[in-house]
Amino acid sequence: MKNVATAILAAALLLGVGGVAAAADDVVEKSFFPYKGGVPTHSFVTPGVVINASNVEQAKDAMDPALYDAVKNGWYEIKVGQTEQIDMNPAYVEATRKGYAGVSLGDALGQIKGYVAGRPFPQEPDANDPRAGEKIAWNFRFGINTGDASVFAPFYWTYRNMADGKIERVLKMSMHFLNFKHRTMLAPKPDIEPNPSEVYRGVYDKVLEPQDVADTQLLIHRYEDDSKLDSSWLYLGFQRRVRKLSTGQVTDAFLGSDVMIEDFDGFNGRVSDMKWSFKGSRTILVPFFRHNEMTLSEERAEPDYKFVGFGGKGACFPNVTWQLRKVYEVDVVPVDPNHPISKRTMFFDAQQMAVVRSLVYDRSGKLWKNFMLGMSMPNAHLPANKNAGFAMYEFFSMIDTQNQHCTTGQVKSLADPAQSPISRFAVDGLRSGN
């Protein structure tokens, strides 16, 4: 009898462990593959439908407020594409599976404990959790949006008068990204050593054209310790000197555009810089699409690549299809009362955790800027990106709705670590142009 009881107890324990493991797997699967059981549906917003001012009311509940206003005002028409699951990188997914149970928030804003790699908080956000928005912020910070190393080259920024579409200026750049810590896809894993300053991530940007700003370079070091201010350096080619940027300069217009350094990637700052309030999960239209199936621009075309074009009012809106996708809506309010904005309402794609839409409000609470960031399915992009395991950045548009002006970006994304070596992120390399 004693042996039978022992066997029963062992079996019960085994089933319990198996149940916990199954539950953990379910959390991760739902986080990374939200459309496994089927894609979102809407009575009117279906693939092939064109939404314009005449029928936008039928799609209002599937749009964020700024997008709805743009279509209602006749500035833009949206063609609906088929919702598609991204083939997420298996190494990043597995790192999440192994590590998320040991991750928790610290007592203060901007503190996280037990994180190693992957998505820190894959659990579905809970509206009753006062720190749910902060967890989404950490998922974004440690996201997979450019992998462990990527490059945007070339990267064209176009400044436009929205009223008449006149092009005022075009910058040609290259932008590089490198994760120093929490790496899952590229050796060494999880960290690059030595790293005495404990830099988590590096961003390097170089202006190639036009001549008057050519060789301008921006280098950003984001630290593992979120309480530590980013270090940012700017090299001005015509002055031939490197200067360190003050904290306030990250909210200045970057090279006269409609974009602040803090706007890069939807939000380029620390978790502790903002208060994050989760407003709920929604299903709305966002600019995800298949690059190879779009009508692409012939302008600036390369032998192996054509860029997304722009149309609508002032040519400030992308000529792409939009997918109905699950997003997390978060209100993001600056901790600093002297910040030039009152808040951002940000929409994070639930599968990739990229900021696909951001509505920026001025100090008085009025909508100021309308930011959109478009991404292509990796299997419909350059051959080198086919198995990247994350959607590829294609464009951005930052529309100043108050001043009727916009800055648009056209991106050739490449998951190529060879173009983002460690040396490119060294301060000493700025003068040499890396």
C-alpha cells in the first residue's frame, strides 16, 4: 500500500508540474502568436475595402482618433489588407519561455528584476493592474523590433509642406542599431563583453546628404540601469567636433524636422521618463503589409529594392495597405512637468510590441502630431530578411497637424550584423565617420 501511495503522489506531482509548464507555454504562445486561432474580423473592415470620407463612419471603431479624423477630413484613403501572423524569431520566443517567470517590477518606476532575455512580461495586460502600462513599456524596450543588430541604409527623410505637398528638404542617412545586452539571436549571448559602462543598446545615425549637413552623426548609449540618463553625442561635420547633448536637447526638433530624438522608434527614452497607463486592448487598423505586394515608388529605387511611396494630403500618408490587428493602447505622460508635450497615446502591436501609432498632444492637451510607423512582413521583403523573425521597418510619417507640415521617412531595413559592428558605437569613432 505504501508503494501504491508513493506512486500516486509522484504521478500527481508530475501532472502538476506538467500543468504549470503547459500554462507557461500557453502564455507565451498567446503573446507571440495572437492569431493562431484566427484573425480579427469586422463587419465592414474587410480585406480589399477602401475606407474614405464617404464611408469612414462604418470603420470608426476600428481606427484610432487621429486616423479617423484624417480620413474624415478627406486627407487620406485606406485600403484594407489581410491580417497576417508574423513568424517570430524562435530564439527570442524560447528565451521568453525560459525566463519570464522570474521577472518582476521593482518598487520604483523604471526598475525591473530578474530579467535575462526575451519578452519580460508576455502575460496579457490586466486592466486592474496599475502597472500594466509599465510592463508594456518594458516589453517594448527589450523588444525584437530591430533584432540584436540591424541597419537602415539608406534612410531618406523628406520634409514637406502639408498644405501644398511642396518638398522643402531631403536628407539621406544611415542608421545602425546594436544590442550589447540581453541578446538572443547573435553571438555572443546574452551579452557583449567587455562592457564596463553597462550599455544596453547603441544607436548610431549618420547624415550622408545634402552637403550642408553631410557627416552629421548622432550616437546614443542607453544604459542597463534605467535610472541613468542616456548619453548622446552629436558630431557636426562642418564644425569637426563632438559635443555631448544635454537632456533637454532630445526634445528639440532633430535637424529641423518634425521629429524629436525622443520620437525615434515611436519612443526613444527611458521607462522612468514617463508614467504609463494601460487603457485597454483594441483591434484597429495599423500599417502592416507585404512589401513585395505594394505599388512601390520608382523614385530613389535601387537595383534590389524600391521604397514605399507617399500620397494623400501633402503626400504625408503612406501608399500601403493596413491590417486589422490587436494593439495595446497606453497613455504616456512625462514625469518632467517642463516637457514640451502633455502626453502621448501610443498603440503597441500586440504580437511584435512595436509602436505602430503615436498621437502626441501639446501642453494644452490638443493633438499636435500624428505619428505612424509601417512594417512589412519579413517573408515579403528582401531575401536576406526572410527568416529574421520580426517585421521590417519600412517607413514613418510624423504629421504636425497644427502647422500642416510633415516629415516622412523611407527605410531599407536589413538584419545585417556586419553593418553594425561594435566600433560603430564608440564615441572615438565619430570623428572618423566610423
